[in-house]
Amino acid sequence: MDSSNAQPMPASRGLPDIPPQAQADFDRLREDFRTFVSDCQTLLKNATNLSGEGATIARAQLSKRMADAQTKLDGMRQTANDQAMRVRVSTEDYVRREPFKAVGIAAAAGALLAMLLARR
């Protein structure tokens, strides 16, 4: 899929625009985390009624779920790192092509930040 034609999703709560693929990954992570928490709650609730062997099985299931969650988190972390690297490279390229514009943008952002901090 060509991400150069993808339109960013509208910003919410003053946050920067989120590309559609990143939003889909975030939604999937949120749903996986909810499922993980629900599964953990169920296992912990059932663990109070379990004997030694049942508790061992419950611990094994919980360990497997945690390992699966860690694997998914590691994959998403790698994806985020890759996207951040692409953004960094494109920013560096822009600064090299348009140094005066980049300095102007940085100065404007610094002035705006200084004004906001001065209001506090």
C-alpha cells in the first residue's frame, strides 16, 4: 500500500494528525490490551478456586498470554521505531533542502512556545 497518498486522520484533543495505518495499529493494540486485561482478570478470579494442578495450568495460561502480549508489543514498538526513523530522515532531508525555511519554522515555534510558557 502506498502511504504517500494516505490522508492523515483529523487531530483530536490538539494532538498532531495520526496517519491511518498508525491509527489502525493503535486501535488494534488497544483492543488486544483490553482482551489481555479481561483474560488476566478471568484467570485470576478462577485461580482462587483452583487446586495445585489447576493453579499451575492457570499460571501457564497467564504466562502464555503475557508472552503473546509482549510479542505484539515488541512488533508494534519496532513499527513505531521504523516510522520515527522515516520521519527523522525526511525531516533531515527537508532541512538540508530548505535551511532558511527550517530555521524560520524553528524560530516561530520557539517564539510561540516562549509566549505560551510566559503566560503561566
